[in-house]
Amino acid sequence: MASPEPQHSAISKLLLNRGSEADEIGAPAFSITKVLATGAVVLTPLTTVLVKSLSNVKFSNGEIVALVIAVLAFCAILGAADVFARAIATAGTSSVGYVPLSPGLKGSLKKRGEDTDVNIVATRRNGELGEFLIIDDGGASWVKEEAVAVWNKR
């Protein structure tokens, strides 16, 4: 007999992305963004107490500005990393067939003899193998990524 689904409190739903907005990015990841938002409410009063207890330490205006900018930059980078990681995790489980490349890339199809110049217009994953949709004189076709040399020039 299967055990019943555990009930989550409002706090655990918030921190583990189990709320109603979790459907947009379906990765079951721990949301650093929500933790940082909650942590800011807790850290602000603690910072005030810390500043009062360290009143004999003198910082110049420039040092204070640098510290504030460093903390804000840290929070912004950490929050952006969380959003990107969750989006990538969700994209990895999605059923999107291919990703169009606009503008397309230039490349060459590796063949015996002389390579053929091609335009690469899309990419997809076929299991563990990557494939490119190429357009050449013979039309459009999907080929394994190992069979195509991608140029850096467009």
C-alpha cells in the first residue's frame, strides 16, 4: 500500500517551491531567491544590532559604499544563478523538439574528400546525441553534431 503524500507547511512550500507559482519552472529545486528574500528581512535588524555594537570601528564613506555594493552584487548574482539553474533544469526535462538558431550559423559538413559548406539553422538532443539541422545544396537534414564543423564567423 502506498503511503499518503506528506502535507507541507506554508514555510516549506515557500522554500521548496511547492506553491502555485512553481508550475512555471517545474524543477524541484531549493529556491535561493526566496531564501534570500526571507533572509533580508532577518538580516536587516541583525545588521543594525551589529553596527551599534561595533560603533568604535570607523569606516570611511567609500568603504561603506563598497561593502553595500558588494553585498547587493552578491545577492543579485546568487539570485540570477538560481533562476538560470532552475530554468535550465526545467528545459532539460521539457519536450521541446528543437531550438532554432537565429541567425543561423555557418559550418561545414565533414565528408570524405572535400567538406561541404552548410548553414546550421537549428539544434536538438536525440537522447545523448546532439544534432544540427543543416541546409545545403541537397536540402535540409538532421545530422550528428560530430559530423559538422561550426565556424566562428556568421
